[in-house]
Amino acid sequence: MALLQIAEPGQSQAPHQRRLAVGIDLGTTNSLVAAIRSGSADVLENESGQRSVPSVVFFDSGVEPLVGHPAELADGDALSTIRSAKRLMGKGAKDLESSWLNKHYKFDLSSGSLPAFVTTDGPKSAIDVSAAILRTLKSTAEASLGGELVGAVVTVPAYFDDAQRQATKDAAALAGLSVLRLLNEPTAAAVAYGLDNEDEGTVAIYDLGGGTFDISILKMQRGIFEVLATAGDTALGGDDIDNLLVEWLLAKAGIAHLANEKEEAVVKQYAQKLKESLSAQDTVAVDWQDTNGNGWKGELSVAEFNSMLEPLLLRTLKPCRQVLRDAGIDKESVTAVVMVGGSTRVPLVRHKVGEFFEQTVLTSIDPDEVVAIGAAIQADVLAGNKPDSDLLLLDVTPLSLGLEIMGGMVEKVIPRNTTIPIARGQEFTTYKDGQTAMALHVVQGEREMVEDCRSLARFELKGMPEHVAGAARIQVLFQVDADGLLTVSALERESGVLASIDVKPSYGLSDGEIERMLRESMDNAGEDMQKRVLQEQRVEASRVLEAIVSALDADGDEHLSSQERQDIDQHIEKVTLSMKSDDRSIIKAAVHDLEHASGQFVERRMNASVRKMMSGQEIDAIDSSMGTGPNDKSVADV
């Protein structure tokens, strides 16, 4: 007799089985994969017993790329040994000009805006490099867990923009990995510390990784994480500390520059060892020389190291002040400070951050592993292994998103630090009579003018019915998903014509551009607002000119004497000239004079229109046809 397996709807027939999911910290310097095993999160070891995989890939012709320690040890072309590729994720050829990677590698720019490292195995993009790392981590996880993965939560810096996030998802897809969610690294760190178990509190996440720095303020309330604000520097990290020590060593040895890439890699590894030793010792012995026998012997004290390091640390404290202002809180409101990233092992870093926030920082979890552990906890929830979990993560948009409107101005639709996922719409209208298409330009940034912001995408809405200017109603919807990826759609209400675009820019922000954009928006706030007000007045003047000139062309001779027409033409010329002025009051006065001079003309046209409408109609019919409709809300012109 056959036995039937019975289960409640929606429940597994084998409730003891777990869906295998992992958390991945795809780092600039090192990468890790973690998973929940026996009820707790743990970083998984590879077959060599290593928990951390250097984010280094060596490409050799005709063979599978080497990843991690094997890539570092490979005796091959230094240009084919790619390090810190994360710095180029989602970035374009223009960004190479300001990247130190351009000094160390050769690039193939034939594919357009996406640069590729020149290797002995052909051109490789940053996405290809990241995919190789993710493929290795996937293999490690499946070997450790004994099964196929259903997906992974992959972490990204909080300041990664749309292009950088999309590039990360593309790399995962290339590696055959399903992304359950992209999770901001600071948020993952808070989850790792179990801060979601607190009833409430406000936490600062100080993340100084290999190549990026992030500071985030998270508010917790009964299992809900909400990122109140985030700031940082995408061109600041442990690499910069290592570079300080490399420069110090070369200066001591009297060496202007090293012979090749391999020499640079060796001295950088030596610098890293010095840095690590100084975390436990007051003084370390230095005995270094290059392959030509040039070098230096001596000592390096913590005091001397700290004097080198202090200016760099001060750079991290400026975003700390900014993020508190953005969150609208003071230091006293912060209940915990979590340290993330291997560079936070340096005693001076912990001391300075603790001094700034006036409390002891949290360091009990390995700062190199805390992000991967938090991602693993979130992956376990998203895989469905903890259906009763109350954990909810709410991240924010790092920069404002909006549209270009008439006059080259920006209309912000989603302000920076808005909690995601988010969908927000705004209504726009046409600028010209008979307009049947609308060009939409999506931008990102905090400045008032498009020229000072970053262009994300352009698309067109076509096939709209003809209307007079200002009569059409176009609903533009911005949607940012949980991964921070943006979709913009435009709908003409009357006809139902729809157009949309997934914003996947071909390249991302250059190093430090987000931090620069935020700083410039604050430094230029007053000037920007004056610029906007001036431009708004010019747009208004242009609108009035177009309306009056159009009316004059239509029936000006019918309603005006030659002297009246000449008077209006003179005022039109004055308005046209005033629009070249940088004084808003001059333009406003000229527009006012034009409107006053053309007042009788407008009145005569209106009377003629009313007489024409009334001609041959009964009074009752006229009353019926002139019923009052709802007032349309004035909206911006695209």
C-alpha cells in the first residue's frame, strides 16, 4: 500500500531541510562567503583552510583564471594579475583618468565606455574579474555546505550608485549566482551584531575597508532597521594606509620609483605586515630592500606611524559630522558604534572614532568578517529558512534623483536619504502647443542645475495627443527597488501612452564623486538657489514671449493699430534683451511691462472669442456649455 506525504499548504514536505543560501562580502582587497550552520553564522573555509580570499585574479591564456592566494603566488605577467577591480565596477573610460589603476594596468577601450584590463587571456572588464571571484566563493560554499545554492545576499558599499550596483548583479549572473538581494555593507554589520534584537536604538556603522569608507546612521525599532543617513568617501580605505607606508619606505631608501608591478606588489605586502605588527607592538624593526639591493634598515614606531595616519583619519571624521547633520541627531543620541573593515584594527582608528562619538566602539566580531556574517543572516531569512523572522532592512538613496525641466533646472522627485524601496510620482506637462512627444532626462545629484549633476538616462514618450501648452498631463513615476536600482516610467493620462526605462548607466561615478557632489551642493547652496531663481524667471519670460508672439502672428493686425503693435514689439525686444541679464529683477520688470502693454490686446482677443462662441446660440445653451470644471494644478514644464 502506497503512503502519501501530506503537508500544510505553503509548508515544505521536508521541514527539516534547509534551503542553502550564503552571504558574500565582495571586497576591494579581500572577499568572504558565510552561511548559517547549526544555528549560527560562520565564514566558510576553502579547501586550503583559508576564510578570506584576496580579491586578486590572474588571467592566463587558455586556462581557467586563478583567484585569491594562487593568483598572488602565480609567476606570470603582472599586468594580468588584477587587484582592486571593485574600484572600477560600473565605471567608464573617463573615470580612468583619476584612478590609480590607470598607472598600474593597461586598458582596452575599444568596447566603448566600458574599460577592460589588457591581459594575456584577452581584455577583461571589472565585471569579469568580480565574476571570477564570485564563482570561486560559490564553489567554496557548495563544497562546504554539500549542495547547490538557491542564492546569495551580496554586499556593496552604501555609496555605490545605480551603475555600480547593476555591475555587481551582472557579475553575479556571470558567475551563475542568483542574487537574493544587494545589501549595504553597514546594514549587514548591524545585523551581524544582533542589534536587531534591541527594542530600539541608534547605531553608527564606521566602515573603513580596503578601498572605500562609509559611515551610516541606522535607527532600530523592534526588529526594523532604517538607515537615517549615509555618507563616505569612495576613494579612501586600507589601500591608502598601505600606500602611505610604501611612500615612507621608498623615501627612507631614497628610491624614486620601483622597477615593475611585481616589485610594487611585494613592497605593498611588506607595508601591510608593518601595519599589522604595529597594531600589537609599539615599535617594529624594518628590513626591506628591492631586487636591486636598494632598501633601508631601521625602526618604525607607533607614534611615527600615527603621525602619518592622522590626516587620513581626519578625512573620515568629516563625513561622520555630515551624517549626523543629515540624520538630524547629535552624538549623544548614538547608542552604539560598530567598527567594520580590516583597517579598523589599527588602534589609532578605534581611538579617534571612539573619541569622536564619546563612547567605546564595538569590535568583538572580526571586522573583516562582520559584513559577510550579517549578509549570511539576511540570506537565511530571504531563502525562507526563518519565516517567523521580524527582520526588516530599510536602506536609503545616497543621492537625489530627478528630471531635467525647462531652463536646464533639476526637479528632484526622490530626495537623497529617502528610504528604499520607494515609488514616487510627479505630474508634468508640455511647454509648446501641439507637442506630441516629450524627451525625459533622468539625473542624479544635489545641485539645482542639470550641468552640475550626473546624467543617468534619457528616453522619450511619443504618440501623445495634441494639446495646447500646459494642457497635457504626464505622470512620471520613479521606482527604486530594494537593491537601489531605478526604473522610470512616463504615462500620458488621456491616451494611456506609456514609456519606461531601467536606469542601467554604462559607467558609474568616478572615485570620490559622490562625496564631492555632496560637498559642492552645500558649499554652493546659496549661489545655486540664486541661479535657479534667475533661470525660473528666464523660463517664465520665454513662456510669456512665446504666448504673445504666437497671438500677434495669429491676429495681431486684426485687433491692434500700427502704433499699438509697434509699442508691443518694443516691449518684446526689451524682454528678449533682459533675458541676457543676470539680474532677475530686470527680467521680471521687463516681463511686467510687456504684460501691461499687451493687456488691451489680450482683452480684445478674449472678447472676440466670447462673441464668436455666443454667436447663434441660446442663452441656456451657453450657460450649460460654460460649466466650471476642476482647477488644474500648476506643474513644472519638461
